[in-house]
Amino acid sequence: MAWIEVNGQDIYYVEKGSGRPFVFLHGMSSCGEAWWQQFDAFGERFHVIAYDSVNHGHSSNSPRGEDEPDRTDELEAFLAALGIERPILAGNSMGGATITRWAARHPGDAAALIVSGSGVAGDAAAPPRTLKPLDPDILFLPIGDSLTDGFKSAHPRMHERYLRIRSTATRLEYMRNPRPRNPQTIEESKTLAERVSDITSPLMVVVGSLDRAVPNAERLHRLVSGSRYSLVEGAPHNVYYEAAEPYNEAVAAFLDGVITEPTP
């Protein structure tokens, strides 16, 4: 584990292995450590890295009363700070949206892109989400439909781990004092459908069949020529966590077909 200064924020990250950088981006209210099953699956083939976005995990909080930082700017700065070029990028939900916006800015700069739990919204004019301040008595963040009740019953320890690793002091502070969403993020999201067709980096879209993001994921797949699409039956929003085995198998098969250039 390590910390690095990124755009004035103290960013925490974990890493394993060596070779081509494979960077994982977590979803809203999650954290980098949630990718531990992918670290086990890919850590001997790649240099796997996962960081906590600002206001998440063990990274620092942005100032109260200011817009939260743009997460695509954060990704750009994180890659630059570590000297990473032509990475493999994988992200779920908010992390997938961040990667998609990054790829629209850098259409051919990734060795591969894996987007899960997100895509391109059909109604770009929809108002941005707002968060109500979290009740101060809540210590473990609710997860909604990110994982299924069946998973909770069958794997209670795994379910409990997810609650614990994400419910850090940093995230609780933010949830009790939500920052306004970044205007640049909102504006880029509105024009995303017009720009993703420029993406030339190999792209795979993965989504659980139970995820409400399925229409958005399908739309991203249609808009990016040559992209791959993988629907994981019975999996929820956090497909990478609850359905790690089929997720990892799909990602490994995709990478086997697209990573042909030597490791930098």
C-alpha cells in the first residue's frame, strides 16, 4: 500500500505484480481494495493497481463547500504521477464512467478498456444526482442493489467484508457533508454519446443481467465500433465482486485477444 500526491489530494493505492500496468477504478462509495479478487486473478500477469478516489477509502477529503474534483482529471493526474502510459483500465459504475470519459479525451491511448456497471445514458439532459447528508448514527454505508440478497445469504463473510472496507472515515465524512458535483463532470457526461465513437482502444463492456445499467451498457457497446459485450447472468451492479469468476474469465479472454504489443 502507498500514498501519492495527486492534484493536491493525498491518494491511497494498492498494487501487486509487475509488467504492463492494469489500473482498477472503483464505484461510488466503494474503494480500491474491493478489487482484491481481480488482484488475485491478474496480479501474476500484470502490474495491478487500484486507488481510492478522493473522498473515498483511505484517500483525503476535498474541502467542504467546494465542488468535488473531476474524477477524470484525477485519473489523468494519477497515471502521470506514476509515469503510466498505455495502461489497461477497468472500472465499475462511477469508475467505469470515469474511464469512458477518459477514453473520450484519449481515444487511442489505452492498451485496453473494461467498463462495467455503467455506459452511456439515454437521457443526457437528466438532472445530476444529489445526495442527502447521511444520518450521523450510520457507520456502515448501505449498498442498495450493488449485491444481491442471495449473495448475502450464501456468502455472509464476503458481504460483510465489502461493508467494512468501504465504510471508512473519509467516506463517512463525505456522506455526512456531500460536496456539489463537479460542473465539468456534468458537462462532459452530457456530450459523451457524441464523443465515444472516436474511441479506438480495445473496449469491452461487462454488465450483470440484474443491473439497472444494462441499457446504458448496451448503448456504449453500440456506439463504440468493434467493442465487445459480456452479459453475466444473475449478477448485480457490482458484477466484479459478486460474480468475480465469470467477470475475470471474460476479462482474461478479452485481454488474451487484444494485448499483443510488448510490455512497456
